[in-house]
Amino acid sequence: MTDTTLHSVAAELERARTDYLAVSRGAHLYASPGDHQEAERRAWERLELALAAAQQSEQQTAGSA
């Protein structure tokens, strides 16, 4: 795995984490509690995917060392 790929995986993880926290803390910005719950669910799923990609990237890097 290249350094560029590792950097982009790490950057996506950080963006997903930041976005999730913003959604989670911003309930007052949504039209309804249901809208907020849906946005939070989508943000959480994105964070989980980014975390899984980061873990896979680390495993691949460790395996090639």
C-alpha cells in the first residue's frame, strides 16, 4: 500500500470522525428528531466504514513489512 493511499485512508477516517461529532452535537440544527437520528445513523455508518478501511490498511502494511 502506498503512502498516498495510507494518507487518504487516514484523512477519510478523520473527516468521518469530525462529521459524526458535528452531526451528533448539532441536533438543534435539524427539522425534527427523526431527521437528526437519520443523519447521525448515516454519519456513524460512514465512520464505521472508514475505521474498517483504516484497520485493513494497517493490517496490509504490517503484513508487507
